[in-house]
Amino acid sequence: MNEMTPPSLPEGPLVFDPLSPAFIADPYRFYRRLREEAPVFRTPQGLWLLSRYDDVAFSLRDRRFGKDFAGNITRRYGDSRMDEPVIANLARTMLVLDPPDHTRLRSLVTKAFTARRVADMRPRIRKLVDEQLDRVVDHGAMDVIKDLAHRLPVIVICDMLGIPEDHRAAFLVGSNVSGRILDPAPMTREELDRANAGTVMGNAYFDQLCDLRRREPQDDLTTELVRAEEAGDRLSGEELRANIGLLFGAGHETTTNLIGNGLLALHRSPDQWQRLKDDPSLIPGAVDELLRFDSSVQMTGRVTTTEVEVGGVTLPANESVIMLLGAANRDPAHYADPETLDVGRQNIRPMSFGGGIHHCLGAQLARLEAELVFTALVERIPDLELPEKDTPDWRGTFTLRGLHKLPAIWH
């Protein structure tokens, strides 16, 4: 095996080891085996894996699949870890709650992400993209992740949340989200300690931000949420802090990875990058194809609230179910030639933003940011190359799939 070849997964029994280097380098080989050999598969740890598009779509929308976050944590760790700060914080977010709490919290922020509000942001985002490229274009090189894919969505979500410009430097330096808490494999004590420390720091900052917006209200999402908290019946103080933190993290991390994974995929299929350069009108549709091809969110989890049949298999109540979004996106029953990137592909409905009541609030915003980034790159740096495209530096997380770095050069 030379250094260009990622480690290969063994072809023996199906073993779900999502944090192994071989799996992270290429999860799609394992997904293909799952779909063919065991599309509804129970792991020795007691997780049910769903890998077919129709089964994933069904389970995301059917009310017999809920969140049961506390139960899931207990099943994952063998005992309750709800007092760990990182877990207690996540437990108060709409991401892991069922109705009616999910409905109450989501309704408070939905209007900030309407199609019209997002469309109105287009000129501002295009200007931000150009400003990030202006910083590097004369250098002939950048780290796509650090200099563009991370900075852009961080600035956008800081704008939306009303985070003052002089508070942003620490957020712009590098990733603020580990993502490990979302993985089905339990975190080590060391990982929990690190995540807890980050949560305590984040909470302290978001408390300060809320205090600032109480004193100096603005036309931003934090001010709206502070008002809901002050109304007394819709949002507690702990929920306020946790959900602002969620919006901040979710508002940039997955978009960063969409841009990084997407640009890598385009340069590993250089004929597709050329198609976008020749016809930039393909880019909005290409974003959905990039989401399908290498999703920045690979899975989401639910718990069966009652006995339910899926894919011909009856699942008992109170079982942990993993919907493999990345596997569904490459289901040949749903997409012709799914392992091939095709920026002209039609009728794409990627599972990358989830589905049902938990469908990603920021889906349209992420699409817009990616569209404007790829448009600016084909217009301004058409000769961009990725010298490490054959040896990508993947981050060691499964649920959130992304790169540590992505060096680019041009002439």
C-alpha cells in the first residue's frame, strides 16, 4: 500500500467501527455492503443501522421514532451522564428534544431562517465571500478550511446572532465544534473533560451576549430569544444559552464541511470542476449533488417509542436507531450510478439535512453560502488546485464529516 492509498476495510463480517481510520477515510464501502447484505442491521452494541434511502426517509418522518436523549445517553455509556456539562447543555437544545418542547423552541427561531430572510442575505454573503478571497488571492495559496470555509459561515452566523465584531476573533481562528458527542461511540473521559471545558467557556460567553442584548437590543436573533425568555413562559435561561450555542455551532460547522468536502470531491473528479467553470449556472444544482455525494452530516439518531416495522424487520420499543444519511444518499435504488459525482444530476433530494420535524433549519442558508463560494472560486480562481487531494486530512469524527485542512494553490 503506498501513501496515496487509504487503509482498506476488511471484507470479513460486518463490523461497525465508525471512528477507525479506514472507515473515516471511506465510509461508503461499508455502507454499500450494509445496503446489500443487511440493510436493517443490529450491531453488537445494540444499535440498529438503516442504510437504504426509503427506510431512512420513513424513519425520519414517522412519529414512532423519537429522540429520548437521556435514555440514549444511558444506553451509550452504561449509566447516566446527564450531569456532564456538555451533555446537560445538549439536552436542553431542540436538536435532541421531542414535542412539545421541540415545537416550542423551534418556533422561536424559525422566522430567522425563512426563504425570504435567507434570500435577502445574498448580497451580504457574496460580499463576505469576496472579502475572504481578497485576503488570500494575491498569495497564490490558502488553506480552504481555515481561510474560507470556516471564516465565511462563522461571520454569517455571528451577524445573525448579533455577536459584535470585536468579539469574533477567537471564533474565527478554528473549529469551535468537536462533534464527538454526536457520534454513536461513547466519548472517553479525556474527551468528555475537554468537551465539558469548552461548554463551560461557551456558556459563559453566550451569557455575556444575552446580557449585552438585554441592555442594548438589536435586530438579531439573540435579542428575539432574550425577549422570549423575559416573557417568562417560552424559554428558560438555561434553554436560551444552550440553544444560542447550538445555533452558533450548527450555523457554521456543517457549512464549513459542505464547502471543504465539496471542493475536494470536485477536484477528485476534475471533469466536474471543469463543467462548473464552463457553465456556472450548474452550481446551485451542483450543491445538492455535493451534499448527496459526501454529506457533512453522516448520520442522525432516533429511538423507537413503540414496536415498529422498517425494511421488513420489526424493531422493539426503546431501541436506538442510526439513520445513515451518507448511505441513503448513495442508494442505487434511488440514484443511478450513485458512486459517481455528476454536477448535472437532476431530481436530487439529499438526506443530508435530515427530515421530518428535525429537518435542518439552516438548510437554505447552507446551500446559499456554498453556491456563492463555488461561484466565486470558478470566477476568481479557476486554476485552483488541491495538492493533497489524494491524501485528505479527515477529522476523527463520524457524524460530522469534514477535513482538518485543505491546502490550495493557484498561479
